[in-house]
Amino acid sequence: MRYVSTRGGAAPQRFTDILLEGLAADGGLFLPESWPRADLAAWRALSYPDLACAVLACFIDDLPPGALRALAARTYSKAVFGSEDVAPLRTLAPGLHVLGLSFGPTLAFKDMALQLLGNLFEEVLESRGQTLNILGATSGDTGSSAEYALRGKQRIGVFMLSPDGRMSAFQRAQMFSLQDANIHNLAVNGVFDDCQDLVKAVNADAAFKAKYRIGAVNSINWARIAAQVVYYFWGYFRATEAERAADDAPVAFAVPSGNFGNIYAGHVAREMGLPIRQLIVATNENDVLNEFFATGRYRVRASSEVHATSSPSMDISKASNFERYVYDMVGRDGKRLAALWAELGRNGQFELSSDADRAAIAASGFSAGRSTHADRVVTIRRVYRDHGAIIDPHTADGVKVGLELRETGVPLVCLETALPAKFADTIREALGIEPPRPPGFENLESLPQRFERIEPDVEVVKRIVAAGAAP
């Protein structure tokens, strides 16, 4: 399997090379030259670790023999995720399911990919005798998941940028309470898009990136997407079993979406042959993606226009992984993709409005809707009243939009984003009760915190990376 850049200007590379590189040299994102095909019949009865190995083997073919199977078994274990199921499916009602993705170390779906990514980094760096410095941006959950996956790893330094004051108290404490010497938390005076822009600006300095071996854990790293593809197959198999449906029956997925990586993994699974009827994009008040799927216009917002909401991990205007999706929609034409992103840089927007563009988007199975704070509160109450389950605000966005847009007779699987404990303020508002906390998280917010506040200045970020880089 070889990987190419969305912008068409980078030579094809193998997986272990793009794993460490992050962004392509031409500024694009890596993805496979072609989509592999799934073996649904062979994969249906596999355990989660074995399914992960089978799916990931479609994308990773340059590790030593047996290494991928060992990595999958070590990552997707009861010790890490609390059960043999790893990602249990809850049936709320006939045709309505929630796929539990939040039972890892940080109680968020990001653990599903980042626990694997941390082990992949360690495997490859050890074999090459190299070090790596991770520079990432987070709107809430990526940062803590990455830091818990990489803390204490001798060959890796972690520099995580987050928007100051725009995460929940639980999310902040998860990250800032870590005292490991290789973890560096930077609270940026701005919004998530400012953090993401800083990461891209550092990566654009080729000499600095090479000198300090800058890598990525954000979903711009293809390994994140590949790991997330696994649970679409898992969720599909579990849902069709629960519905006693035919092995090839269609299913819809509703996915809370900010940076577009989670639902883009569903697009990959669909391209591999998984019978997904709909991929339903749920946005919050930051509805750039909803606007695109309604109009064909992709229009990013200025930092001042990005709303701080009660589903903060989705408070994003520039969806990084959207570039990979558009690449497929324009027929994998790297030159056209690069031109669209140049137009985005000049004008803050572009359109895919031709008949061919609209036909490609329609054929991809995507639809989108919007959820507000009031919708989240109502949905949390409704799910608790009708089904006895407590869901977090992001998952509530997915349930609300999914129920609005689902096709009659097609089972709906809503992807869980996080456990409710991470967003206690909204749960208290909706239900008047304290969400349960798993053991070990009782006094998280009272732990000492270690972080540095900075302005959104790329030179400041470079100085901090240079001073604390892994040797």
C-alpha cells in the first residue's frame, strides 16, 4: 500500500514513513492510492483485536511479521478498554443504537485510535533508533487522549495546543494535571482554529520540521483514520446482529462532527464495501459542514465567529479532514484540490456546485443537520426518560440530527463521543443529577495543573518546542 498527497505534489510513500511525517511536503494530507476491499464474511465473527488487525492490514504492510497482530492485541484489550467487547453496542430501541467508544483511559472516542497510534510510534521509532516530537491542537478530547497514549515514552516529546478557557473543567484537568516530563501543554489565547493554524504554520517550516522531527497525532495523521475505520465495521456487525438483519443489510451512522476525521473514517469504510446507507453529519452551532452539505459552499469562519458551545469538542470552523473528502469528490484531482484550497486561503470559501460535484456528493451518502444547546438539553432528557441512558452533549447532537434525517426502516447507529462525566454542567442542567464518574476520576479537577499560557504566535511555539524537544 502506497500513500499519496491530496494536493498531488508529493511522491508516494509507505505507511511507516507517513506515520512519522504527518502533513505531506506539499501541505496536503496523505491517503491511500486506492481503496482496499473488505471481506465482510470473513470479518463478521472476529473479536475486536482480530478485526482491528484484519482492517489495519489493508493499510499497513511494512511492519515486521507479526508486529501488527501483537500491537492490535496489546492495544484493544480488556486492560485498556474495560471489556473484551472494547466498543459495546447499546440498543436503546429497535432500530436505534449507540456504539460505546468512550471506555478508554480518557473516556473519549479518541482513545480508540490514539492508543494504537502511541504503540505504533513506539514500535517504529524503536526499530529506527529515532525520536519524534508531536505538535498537536485540541478542542478538548484529542489532547488528553494523545497525552495519555504517549506519556512517559522515552523517544517522544508532546506539545499540545488548546484554546484557553474553551474546554470543560474535566477536559482541562485531564491534560494539565499530567506531570510527565515529555508532556507540554500550551493554552493559546484564541480558539481551536488558531491552535490548528499554529500547528500547520510550524509544519510549513520544512527546515524546523526536519531538525526537530515534528510529527502529528491530530487526525491529519492517516493512522488515526485507519484505526477509526475499524469500529464502523464492528458497529455494523453488532447492529445487524441486534436487528437480526441480513448480513448485507444497510445501516446509517450518525456522527458528531468537528474536524471531520471521525465521519471520514465512515466514508473510508463505505468505499471499502461496508453497506452504509447514510453518513449523517451532526454539527453544533458551528455549522460550517451543515452549510456545505446543504449548499455546496464551504465557508470557514473567522475566529471571532466561532461559538463557544456546550459541545466544545465540535467548536471548529476549519475541518482538517474535509480536504480528504473533497479530494475524492473531485475525482482525486490533486491540482483541482490544490486550487480549491488556494481559493479558500484567498477568499475564506469555495463551492462545489457543478452538476458533477453535486452528483458525487449525493452518491457519497452524506447528509447533515444542526443541533443547538437547547436541542442537546432536550435530547439528553429524552434519552434518559425514554431509555434510561445518560449521553454526553456531543452524542446528543448526533442522536438529535440522526433521528431527524434517518431513513425509515434503516437501523441508526449513533457514535458515542465521550462519557457524560466529562461534561457535568450540561448533564446537571438537563437532568438535575451528577453524572457518574468511573473509579479514579473522583478528584481530577483538584489535582495540581501544569501548563503555559501563550499568544497565538508561531515563533513562541517554535521556541518552546526547541527548548523541550526529545533528544
